[in-house]
Amino acid sequence: MSKPSIPKGTRDFSPVEMRRRNYIFDTIRTIYGRYGYEQIETPSMENLSTLEGKYGEEGDKLLFRILNSGEVIDQIKKANGNVAMSDIAEKGLRYDLTVPFARYVVMNQNEISFPFKRFQIQPVWRADRPQKGRYREFYQCDADVIGSDSLLNEIELISIISDVFESFKFGVLIKLNNRKVLAGIAELIGAPEKIIDITVAIDKLDKIGIEKVIEELLNKGISNEAIEILKPIIDLKGTNIEKLEVLSKLLSKSDIGKKGIEELNAILSGAKELSSTCKLEIDITLARGLNYYTGAIIEVKTDDLGSTFTGSICGGGRYDDLTGIFGLPNMSGVGISFGADRIYDVLEEINAFPDFSNVSTRLLFVNFGDAEAEYCSALARKLRRKNINTEVYPDAAKMKKQMAYADKKIFLSLLSSAQMK
């Protein structure tokens, strides 16, 4: 008999881990609530027609498709492989929470008061290669406001990011860009139709380096002359104001580029009341290759001396017409998503979780028999009403066994506390 196992890229969570995870979820949930966001949930699976074509070519490759129920394999064999994808799979596990949210809004538009502010904390699935900080099943903690194109929403979301990481007590760098600026750059190099190819390529700069980005751009049909114009833009340095001044000169003849710069200026002007642990930086290489972004793009990385984690721990952006693909046009929205699993890894690395050693059982009644257990159960109810975590041992076992149970619970609780120091 083979040993039991779980799929690669997934994990079990112990009671200790769940306390820490719930600390993350509860912190984010509380701060979302302070800003007036209300919670919803959507199904784990969606129709593939809802998911496909929303995340770019690379995103589509990472969708987990679900085999149709019934004798699908037998049907495929009988057809000698000559079958359409819809004959094999019509549903898929959700890739993110934003597209299902757009679908939800369209289906429930008559019961929603716009602008609609919602948050959602649920797992998503991606057929990615598992590695440190990257899982195939992981939780996202989304907040979106839809039905308003005001930049106050972007400013508010940046404020939420600041509040969350101030609560977690570690420093972060909030990177900010605008899809309109990227569109203006595509116009500048004479390749406006290549905006998707350009954004997907430069979004990989941190991962693959400038030479590989140039190689990918060349493969996508971007000319050497255009790439020479792109290079200094990709390598843009200086303060936020200095970067915007350079971009304003470069994109002075691009209406869409100028609009993007105006939006970046407005967000920077409004997002001043941030915690001391947060830095806000314009990053022109930030593209986040999702097809539906149309305005601001946000990404958050750790900026804490105690952390070696380099991946994104939060991201988001503006999308002007995501609901239009489901039949509800002209409904602008903007949102962010916290990566709870990655935040967990950072908090664990820098020892920033609170002490949960007092969360477990504080009082245990030993069981001497039915009558005693009944009496102790009544006392236990009174103690629980006083918020004291209390147990009654369920069996009238030998004293040694009951005390061994108590000792082990104490040991595991102390071990959990010690691991955090």
C-alpha cells in the first residue's frame, strides 16, 4: 500500500498554523470592514466561458479544468481523440476572485447598490510550478469597488494596504503604475497594437532581466529601433516627481499617456497619510500582465530588513469594463488582493506573529465517571461564558492517560510559543 500524500503545491494546516492564518484573515477582514466593504463568496468552480480569455495567454495555460462528469474518458476513446474541449471540460477552478466577482455583479445587479464595495476571502487555484512562496492552491483576500471611476477609490485602497501592513508590523514598498502610461509608451515606439506583448514582457524584468526581456520583445515583432527608445524608459530612475516629469516630456503628444500621468499625479497627491512602514514608488516596469487592467496598477513587496522574500504579497488595479464581457458595459471598478499565504511566510520569517500560547485549552476537567462528567460539564459551560477555554475529558479513562493528554496539549502550546521567539 502506498503512503498517503497530497497533490504538489497544496498543504495541510495544523491547529497552530490555522491560528496564525486566521490572525491574517481576521486582520484584513476587520480593516476592510472599517472602510465599508461587505463580504461575499462565489463557487470554487466557474464555467470555463467565464474564465477563459480574461487572464492573457499565459494565464489561460494555468487554469485548472474540471473533467465533465459521466463517462468522459470512454467517450473520448470512442471518438479516437477527435473531440472539442467543451466535450471534455466545461468548468474550471477559479483562477482569481476578480473575474468571478464581475460575473456576480452582472447576475445580481438589480440587488446591488452602486458603487458596490465588496471583499472576498477564498482559495484560488493555478496550475503553476510549485516553489517557495508559490502554491497551486492558495487564498486571496480581495477588496473591490465597482460602479465608480473616482480616483478616491485608488487612494482608499492604498490606505487599506498601509493599514494592513502597519497592523502586521513589517515594512512594504507599494509600487504604482498606470496602464494608460504603458499604452502611451506603446504609441511612442509606434506599436500601439503591441501593448499586450510589451506589458507582458516588461512585467518579467525582475524575474528574467533586461536581456531576456529584449529577446522576448524581438520575438514578438518589436523593432530594434523601438527597443532602443524603450530601454531608458524601462530603466527610469529618480524620485516619483522626477520620473513623472521625464514621462510628461516623452509622452507629451500621447493623449492616453498624458491621462495616465494625470491619474498617477492625483493618486500620489491623495495618498500622503500612509504609515511610516510604507513607501510608495512609481515603477514603469510594473505591468501585471492581466488583460483587464485599464488604469492604475498596484503591487506590494516586502521592504523589511528581516525578510528575504522577494515576491509580490499584494496587487491590484483599475479595470474599466470587466463586467462588459458579461453583458453589463461601462461599469468601472478597481480592486486589490492580499496574498495570505505569502504574508504568512513573511510573518513567520521575521517572527512577527502574536503569541497564541493562551489560545488553546486553559482548563481541563478530569473525568471520573458519568455523574462527575455531568457535574463538570455544567461548570464548563459557566467558564466558557466567561471566555475561558475549557474541556471535559470525554472518557472515564485512567488518570495517567488523562494527564498525559493535558501534558501534551500544554507542551504543544508552549512549543508553538517558543517557535515564534
